[in-house]
Amino acid sequence: MKRRVVLGRGGVLSLRLDPDRPPAAGATVPVIDVPQLRGQFYRVEVNSDRLRTVPVYTADGLPVRLVKR
């Protein structure tokens, strides 16, 4: 059963990519898929020197787009 998710203040989302098979720049990674999403992470970080994250908040989830640094 999916429920509403509320993100608290100061939360950090830390993504760990596979160093042997990292996604390509421009890829979108689904992170949260819920009926209702409220709030935002304070910071979204990723373990990559070549990629940075761009969170795409929607009312029903959070995918993260990976782009070149």
C-alpha cells in the first residue's frame, strides 16, 4: 500500500552509484514513487566526480536527473 510521504527539514538524500557501471549523464533515476509527496530534501548528493544531481520534485514522487559537472 502506497501512502503519502512528507520530507522533513534538513534531510539529505545520498545516492550511491555503481562505480563500475555508472549511469550516463542525462539519465533519470527514480527515487520516490508515492501517491503524494510533500516537502523537499535540504540537499541531494551523489558519489561521483563527473555527475551532479538535479532533483525533479512532483506531487507524486521524486526522480533525480544526473547531469555533467
